[in-house]
Amino acid sequence: MSYIPFSHRTEERCVRFGRSSVAGFALLTFLILSSGCTENSSKGETKGPGPGVPVTVSTAVEKNVPVRLRAIGTVQAYSTVAVKSQVEGEIIRVHFKEGQDVKQGDLLFTIDPRPFEAQIRQAEANLARDKVQAANAQKDLSRYTELLKEGSATQAQYDQIRTNAEALDAAIQADEASLETARLQLSYSTIRSPIDGRTGSIMIHEGNLVKANDASMVVINQVTPIYAAFSVPQQDLPEIKKEMAAGPLKVEASPPRSESPPSIGVLTFVDNAVDPATGTIQLKATFANKERALWPGQFVNVVLNLAVQHNAVVIPSQAVQSGQQGDYVFVVKSDRTVESRPVEMDRTVDHDAVIRKGVRPGEEVVTDGQLRLIPGAKIEIRPSSAGPGAEGGAS
């Protein structure tokens, strides 16, 4: 039996331990590197490019657009008549119903005619009496003319007879005037419509006593044709006068929330002075109103068409955003990123914005999704929900 020295056993254990430590260190290093590679691979996937911001776009187009002025107007009757009695008497008959359409000359009211018929008979009797007396006076004048020539009558007697004959002739003229007045008073006992129009509420009914030129009995409004009165800023007056000189200006009017097509009329009146309190001037347009779409006292949306602007650059109005530096739009670049570009907007027409400067025809602009965009952001164009024509063209 042999023994290994203590020092040799220690050295052998140290060699074994060293070998095990090296193997464990290598294994640990491999695991760490493998974990790092997996983590780096995972991190590399998250750092890849993400999806773009979903937006809808539209293409700027060049087209002719109308130059319009918009205002809130009030419909006014073409003419209004407050019917009053010209004589005193009792209403014995009303010949129409409230809200009825009437024509010029239609019978509206009848006032008791008997007092006026009595006045006519009295005037006729006075006229007949004075005519008889005047005839006798003319005979006396003829006799006294002969007597004066013969010297059988004095000049004073002749003058008295002549004066009496002339007075009776004047009385006949007065009687004839009285008779004409009585007949006129009788005609006033039947009240007729002076215009074509629509009646309002009846304010004097049968059995009531009316006085001459007192209260209105009914109000008649002429609604065909009809007016729409509206005001525009005074700075638009020169252009309005210029375009009126070239021809009639078309005006559109429609009640709020109306689904019917607007009524079409013509500008017919420009007031002779600007209102200094508001800086506006009043205009009136005349509408045929055959379909009775407009009604007196009604508020309407008025559009005054002045001219046509040719070759204007147009984009949807929702594409224009407002910022601290003014109006701007997001323009789509060829690499499907966007840039923020300031624009100068001339005006809006319906749902279109007329751009004076900043966008060229054919360029695409973002119309929805701007809140998530910044300059240089990647986008993903999605179909518009606004229907055909909203994407790829100005609506």
C-alpha cells in the first residue's frame, strides 16, 4: 500500500476544481450571451418602423367658383293694404274667410246702404226742385229783357231777375254735386279688395259699427311676387354696383333647415344710404314666389351671386386648420409623409375653401386625422366616409 503525499493530493484537487470552474464559467457566459442575443433580437423587432397615422386626403383642383355674399334676410310682402271703411255704418255682411286669397275687386264687406240711398233720394229731390225754379227764372229773365228794351221795366228790376236766375243755376250745380257725393258714399258701403293678395285676421265682424277711417278691418298682403330684404357690409357696395351695371344679379333665398331647393330671384333695390350705426346697406330682391315657399315676416338665408372666379385653387374647407401663425394645411409628400404648410384662404364657397396662396393644383391635402399629425409624420391613407369624390378631389 502506497501513499500519496499530502501536497500532491492538494494539487490534484486544485486541478479538478480549476477545471470545473472553467466549465461553469463557460456555461454561464453562454447563457448570458444567449439571453442578450434574445433580448437584443426582441428589442430589434420593437424598434422597427410602426404603422402610419390613418388619415383621409383630397386633391386640390382648379375650377371656376362663384363669388357670393351670404346674409340673413327677412321676407316682406310686395304690397300691404290695411282695409278701412270710408263711411260710417253697420257691417251687415262679410264676404270672405280669414286667410283667403282674394283678387283685386273682390267684395270683402258690405255696410248697411239704406242711409246712403236715402241721401241719394234727397239729393235727387233737391235737384229736381231747383231745376223747376231755374226754368221759371229763365222765363222771367226773358220777359224782363224785352220789357227793359221797351222801357217798361227798370234796370234794377232786370238785375234782380237775372241774379235770381243765375243763383238757381248755381243751386242746380250744387245739387248735382250733392247727388254725386251721395252716390259715392253709397259705393263706399261695399268694400272691395284693392289688390291681389291673401287676407289676414278679420278684425271687424258682422253687426259691428264702423267709423270712417278708424280701425283696420283686415290686412291684405300681396305674396306673389314677394320681397326678401337683407343687409350687406358697406365695403361690398362698390362690387355690387359694378356687377349690377353689367346685368341683373341672381339672389337665392331659402328658409332655415329647408330641404327644398332655394327660391330664385333678382336684386331689385339698393338703399340710397348706408346705415351709419351698423355700417351696412339694405338690399331687396324680388321673387316670383309662385309656389308660396316664402312668407311675409319669415327669416331666410340669402345668397347674392356677384360673379364667377375662374381657375381658382379649391380644397375641402375641413382641410384648413387654424394655428398661432395663421391658417395651414398638411400636404402629403411623395414618401407618404406630411408637411405643415401655411396658406392664404380667399373665402369659402359651400364646403370648399378657395386658396389664394400655399397649395398648387394636384397636391394632396389631409382632410381628416390632422390632430394626430406632426410635420414629417408617416401616414396611411384610408377611404373617406364622405362618399365618392371626397378622396382624390375637392368636394
